[in-house]
Amino acid sequence: MNLDKFVLAQNMAFLISIPPDSNLAKLLSFCLTTRARENTPGTDILKLTCELMENPSKLPYWTQDVMGLDLDYSTDEWKALGEMGIKDANQFMAALYQELENLNL
């Protein structure tokens, strides 16, 4: 199997392992709902996301930045954000990190 297919299989296995009602699932659903402009480099999106991992308290700002990547705040994005149910960014991300640790991959 070539590397691209292996990476895809690895990511698919990861996604299948995530409980659907978890914070991780809600965050990934939000990510799948958002869009970036065609000319937005993936490295910019990765940098933005790595900054979130380094400072989870910035989750509310990160969500706004990600939603604005395509210069359009869609109804679907707002819905996905609301479904995350974030009341405390640090608690949300702490639960998400615990869910990551509990995944059986």
C-alpha cells in the first residue's frame, strides 16, 4: 500500500473510532462544516490549528477564525458551532484530550 492510501486508511480508522457524541466528534463535525477560500494554503490552516493545540483557551477565537476562512459565516457553521456546546473552552478541550487518550487505535 502506498503512503497516501495508508495515511487515508489511518485517518479513516481514527474517525471510525470516535464516539459520535464526544467533544472530539463535535469539533471534527465543526471542522467538516467550515470551508476555506481556494487560495488558502493548508500550511496556514495547520498553523492556526497548532496554535489552538498549544493554547486551548483560544478555542472561541479559533472557531471564529476558521469560520471566517472563506469570508462567509454560513448557517451550517453556526449550527455546528452551537452543537459543540462550549461553555468553558478549557473544560471542552480537556475533555477532548481525555477522549483522545481513551481511543483504542
